[in-house]
Amino acid sequence: MTKHLPPEIAFLNRKGRFLRRLILEFSDEELQRLTPSPLPETIKTLLKRAHDQGSSSMRKN
Amino acid sequence: MTELYFLSDEELVKGFVAGNQKCFSILVERHKQKVFSYIYLMVRRQELAEDIFQESFLKVHCSIMEGRYAESGRFTSWVMRIAHNLIIDHFRKQKHLPLIYNEDYSHDLFNDRKLTDTSIEDQLVHDEVLKDVASLVDQLPDNQKEVVKMRHFMGLSFKEIAEETNVSINTALGRMRYALINLRKMMEEKDITLSVS
């Protein structure tokens, strides 16, 4: 079945493919000079949420 | 803990599945910059990028726990694809698509509307054309290649490019102009066309 994507989504998909390939060629240090890094609070919250997610899933099992 | 840092991504995934949460923390630490840079370059807003970054790794966490990680050796690419799907979901919900138009050049190689056709056949042809263009970009002199990649693949403004490369905006614009001239010449020589009709 042919799946028609809206042009904007097709554009984002193409841009995403290029960027993913390109990013793999850069070191983390180079990327840090070009873009921001995630905030330490973001990492902290993420790890806490992941931990909670893990605990609740274990309880279910 | 220290020895965990020497494990491969696959070994960390196995350790995490076996119940060691620290393995997941190390995976986040190891891949956070690439994944965050990808999300940021796609959405261009730090706060939104932070949210999508969290959601991406929570999905990764969940998928691994459910035994759905099977991409040996390509962990970063896998996480970036998960992030990409969340980015698309976000824009679908917002009905706001961050298309980047290049006002500086009326004949911009990468902003051609014809490149957004949607049939699968056209899509394949376009992908081939873009691959050809990318390989031509690699043949440009380094300073021109750098400007093209920063502008078109990473979406930086000419002001940002000038700052990153320590040149004036006019120099950055000039390099882009020569890059486009060179690309057109190479395309003529190789008989590559960007119009697919």
C-alpha cells in the first residue's frame, strides 16, 4: 500500500536522515560548540522518572 | 561503577535488563550530547528539546525493559530515530512545522518545492538526487563545504556560521555563493538535475 506523507513531514524526515548521518560524524566536543547540551536538571529528572517507571513496571509484574 | 564505563552499549543494555539501573544512567551519559543536538537542531527551542529528550530516553527505557532493543551496534541511531518519531508527533499535534526557508538565494538547491513531492517513486528519486548532492558537497573546498553543511544540514544562520568559523558574515555569504556556483558546475558536468517532473 502506498503511504502518502504530507510534504512537511516528508521534508522533516529527509532533514532528519541528513542530520542523523551528519551528527554521527561529529564528536561530542564539536557538537557542544554548535548546540546547547541538556541541562543537568533534565538528566536528573529523566533518571528519576526512569527509575519510577522501572519500579512501577516491576510492581505490575 | 567505574568498570561499567568500559562496557559496550550492548553489554550495558544486557546489564540494565538484568536489573542494574546504573547501566541505563551510563547509556544516557554516553549518548546525551548526540541525541540532544539532534533534537535541538530539529526543533530549535531549548525547552522543547529538553522535554523531547526526556521522553525519548523514557521510551528507550521502556523498550529495553520490554525486550524491544535488537539493534546491535547502532544504539545512538536507534535513540535518534525514537526521538525523531516524537518530534514528528509533536509537530503533528502542534500543526506547526519548522520549515527553514533560505531567503538569501532565490534558487536554493535544498528548498525546491519539487523536492517535497510525496509519491514513493518520487521519494526514491529525490533521495537519490539528495545523495548525489551530498556527495558533491563533499568534493567542495573545506571552507565552502563547512558553510554548506552548517547552513543546510544543521540549519545555522549566517551570523552563527560566521561566529563559529571566525569569519565575517560577508565572508560566510561569499563562501556559500562560491559553493553554489561550484555545485552547479559539478552538477552540469555530472548531468545531475534537481527537477524531477
